[in-house]
Amino acid sequence: METEKTGLVRGADGAARCFWHGNQDDYRHYHDHEWGRPVSDDIRLFEKICLEGFQSGLSWLTILRKRENFRAAFAGFDFDRVARFLPEDVERLMADKGIVRHRGKIVSTISNANRALELRCEFGSLAAYFWAHEPGPSERPAVIDYPTLITLGKTDASTRISKDLKKRGWTFVGPTTVYAFMQAMGLVNDHIEGCVCRQAVELERRQFRRPGK
């Protein structure tokens, strides 16, 4: 059971994990094997920031369970291809019951694909751009405990990235959305102290070669 003091929950294997996956099998797998692991692949980064935009007003679990449908609908989130989507593709996507049929978010994803091409042209890759904004130690709390995690929401770093992306024409990239992206893609390690994954993620982050460096 989750405890109010630690924010940790024990699974059937006896291991303590961050509370938010609720011991649901697919969500727990995402927590253990994806969330917080550093990512340098441009396609995965683009996919995640788009899906975080689709999540707005919904739960991540809803999006996670539709992720394969989203991948099929959006050409695997290959932004070279998505950038070439036409108005008829918007109508195709609006008729796709397997995804979230929100016209504004669909149009935003296509527009953001074009903005992603511009970022890649300027910085060499999306990864080089995003990892250049990785928060330094002075910007991070010394300990990620339950009270810290639930009050973060957005940070100075996510606000800076959000402002810069919006200036470049990106949409559905508010500071809270960007911070969720940063947490998931490993730009920060927000596994709670005592979570079975925290040290493994920290080791991966130490060994991770930052793009552009």
C-alpha cells in the first residue's frame, strides 16, 4: 500500500516503487523500464513531447494504453514524415477512434514536426537541443521525496524550455508539459528516494553520453 509519508508502494515482488503506477502491470512496466531513463533518440523525444501534449487534461495511463495507436497514426512519430501531413491527414486522424481525437492537438503535432526539423537544422538533433537544457545540480533538490515530487509540477528549467519552444512556434508545450517530458526522458531523475529504480536510473544518467558534448 502507498504510504502518505514516503509515497512508495510495494509490489508483489516486495520491491518499493514510486506510488503513481498503482501496481497496474503496464504502468508498472513503464515505471520500471522507461520513466527517467535517459533518451537521446530524436524520434522518441519527439513522440514523447507530442504525447505529453495529447495528455493535457487526461491521464498519462490513458495515453500510454493508446500509444501504439498513436504511433500507427503518426507514422511512428518520424517528424520528417509527419511534417508532410496534409489537411486530409488531419481528417483521417480525426476519424481514428484509437487516438485522442482533438483537432487542436493533431494540428499542433503536425506543426511541431516542422518546428522539430528547424531545431534539428540549427542544433544538429533534437537531443542536442533538449539535453543542453538539462538542469544543473544547483537547480535540483538534494533529495526527491514524496512531498518534493508532488509539488514540483514545473521548474525554472521547464519554464525556460517552454518559453523558448513557444518563441520558436511550438504549441502545447507549457512548462508543466515540458517538465513531465523531462522526467520521462531522463533529463531529471524523479524516482523517489527508496524506489527500487532510483539508483539504477542514476547510474544510467551518470554513464549517459550527453548529445552535443
